[in-house]
Amino acid sequence: MLLYSLPEMLLMVAAAIVVDWIAGDPRWLPHPVVWIGKWISRCEGWLRKDRASAGHPSLRPDRPAFRTQPGPARADVQRRERMRGLALALSTVLLSGLLMLGAVLAAQAIHPWLGYAVNVWFISTTIAVKGLGQAAMLVYRPLQEGRLEEAQEKVGWIVGRDTAGLNEREVSRAAIETVAENIVDAVVSPLFFAILGGAPLAMLYRAANTLDSMVGYKNENYMHFGWASARLDDVLNYIPARITGGLVVLHALFRPGLDAARSLHAVLRFAALHPSPNSGIPESAVAGAIGIELGGVNRYGNVVSDRARMGWPLRPLDKEDIRRTVGICTGVSIWIAGGCGFAWLLLQ
């Protein structure tokens, strides 16, 4: 059997969520995202080898790209960079999806239950409910114990902004924002695609998201080379991001201390202010549910970014809001698992 039925998909997704809750990402097992990352790095080296060997400034982070190019030549370089970036994006997502499909079909051919097991395990590797919570708590605990410098270091592991010198509030904000944003990237989106196509489609999504995290930057090095990867990630996350907003509101409706109406109002009022077409939805939903304000000034090297404020500062943001945001992330995964299980029962 090439394709699974919808009830089978739903049950496998629910099982994968449970596996992630229990096992997370065991360090002793090679993770697919690590291999995807290695492929992306290797391919980037191949595709931009001529530019690197020529010492082109676009591959040097300390020098702006294209500055030395005259007008027509600069346009040619930009076009070439975009085509190479497109080749990287297409090759990565197609290879990841096809290899995963081959593994599932091989497992099915051996025994149907092995096919289920392979699907469940690899779907679980595309999500990170447990891992995201653990990473956030690595920031929360030092803050709780007054070790600000350690918290600055730990939050630097999960965000791209400069974290040295941040005060407790800004460290907490950084952790909250990355957990909120990753409710889409590390929970809802891969599960959405898993329901549609099992582990192969979930892995294809994870490859696209990894591309965006590695080359999808709006700086002079990746502005054109990473364009296809960034746009692909935006497209794939479009529907899941809006589902996420609804799930955060739903969770807030039944969770004491959270405000569902305020969460929905925050999404409608603030989400469109975010530079990403998707990230503003989970961030504003979380901010509204908790009753805090997210956004503000972030520093990336010599670049200062003043992000739009999301939510209302009904009280000062503090470290306990990290725990509340992790709880929302876990709650969303519970709603998805429960929804899949309930839908499976209805379809029987």
C-alpha cells in the first residue's frame, strides 16, 4: 500500500506526538535535521564555489555583497544567485521527501507494522515539543537563580539576536518570542503536513524550514541566494500559522490565567505588523493570552532592528512568562493529539 488512509495518518500523528513528549530527541540517535543541515552546507559550498574561490564579498560576512559590482554585472550576479538558491531549495526538499518516502515504502514492504513504526518515529523527529520546552527552561532556571550571564548565554543558543548585556526582562522576552514562533515551525506545521502525507511530507517541510534557518536571511550575503528558501518557508507555514493562532486561542479559553478573547484580539490587531507574514500570529496570540507585550529593539551585530510591539503591557513581562509560554506550546500539542484521536474515533 503506497498511501495510508486518513484514519491511519491521524493515529500515527497522535502517536508521534506522544513519542516526542516521552523521548524528545535522544542524543545517541542521529537526527535527520543534522543530515539535512550538512547537505545544505555542502551544496552551498558547491553552488557558490566560484565566488568563494574568487574571494567575492558576498561570502564574507564582514563585507557587504555586490558593492564592487557595476550596475549590469550586479544584476547578473543577483540573478545567478537566485537561480543557485532555487536549485539548493528544490534539491533539498525533494531529496529529503523522496528519501523518506523510500524508507517508508521499504519498511512497509517488510511488514505493515514496521511501516507504521517508521512513520511514527520520523514524524516525531520533525517536531520538538519536548526539546523546545527543555531549551526554554535552560534559560528560565538561571534567571530564577539569579545567574543572568548564564541565562544570556543559554538564550543565545536559541535566538539569532545578540544576547550579551541583555537584562532579565529582555532575556525572558527573547525566550518567549522564540518559543511562540516555534509553535508553528516545530509543532503545528510538521504535524499539518504529516496528516496530509505522513513522514515523507513532514520531512519535506522540515527540510524547507531548515533551509530558511540556514540561508533565509535578509542580509547582503543571503538576500538573493536565500530568497527561494525564505519564500518557500513562508508559503508552507501560511496555513499552519493561522491554525496555530486558533489553537492558542482555544487553549487559552480553557486554561485559567489566560485570556482567549484578548489573544484573538491581539492576533487581529498586531499580527500584520510583524515583518514575517506568519510569525506575528503565534507571537501576538501568546502575548494577548498572557497579557504582556512582545517586540522591541533587537541587535544583530551592528544592525539594530526595532520590531513592532505585540500585545498590551498589562503588567511587566518577567521570567515566569517563559513557563507560561512553554505551557501554551505543550497545550497546543495536546489539542492536536486529542483532536487526531477524536477524529480517528469518528472515522472508524
